[in-house]
Amino acid sequence: MKAAPAGHVVLDRMTPAEFEAYLQPAIAEYAADKIAAGNWSEAEALSHAQRDFADLLPQGVVTPDQHLFTIRDAASARAVGVIWLAVIPHFGRPSAFIYDLRIFDAFQRRGYGMQAMLAVEHEAQALGMDRIGLHVFGHNSAAQALYLKLGYTITNVNMVKHLAP
């Protein structure tokens, strides 16, 4: 099922084959981000990331309330990235949460991320949600700038200071 295009992208439900191609790189990148953020050690990161993905996606691409999309260029139908939208409770109402937005390296800095975020808003509204949340790592300033430009507001900030031994 295709969501309405927003500009120059279309969101297609991820196929099982696309999910298999997505999963291991996504787990590895998530582990690397957690290491960079200082949340996990290198020794534990991969196993923690695998556990998190297994917990969130126990049935893979058909896990209830987990909506995984391949982002396609509307003109060429070429896959340019992926976006993962989940339905989560928020004060007793269903809310959307974006677990992952990934634009493939060859297609970055062309507006696909912004267009995918706008398209996923339509998908969330079609699912009956009036709110979208997401997490962005502190070291990902490009993503932070994109989300702020799209009207997202900062709700929490975690900070750390490393002390000299």
C-alpha cells in the first residue's frame, strides 16, 4: 500500500526482503550511535542493539503497530531510504514515534529526508494519530536541524561532562 506522495517521495510498505537487507546495517548503526553518545560500551553495544530490535520487531516487518517503509523517489521508483514509524501509547491515546529515518548515502542532501518526514506525517494522520515523537542523538546535528526546520520541538535534553581522572 502506498502513502500519498509528499513532493518527490513515495512511502511503500517494506517487503520482507527489504527488511532483511535493512536489519543488520540498522542494528550496527544504532549500536555505533549508542557508543558515540556514551550510552553503551563497545563490548556491549551490538548485543544490546540486537536485543532492542528483537524486542521492538519480534515479528519482523509484520509486527503489529510497527510500520516500516521504503522511501522511493516518486519519478524513478528507486529506493532512496527507509523510515520506521511505530504506534505507541501517549497519555492513553495512540501516538506516532519514528524509530529510524535513513537516507542511503548516495541520496543524501537532496531533500529526501525532509520529504519522507512530511510523507510520514500523512501516514500517521491516516492511522488516526495527531502527534509524532522521535529521538535524535546529540552528535547528529544534521538531523536535529532537519527536525527543528520541520517544526519539532525539543522536549528533553540529556547532558554529560567527562571529568579528568
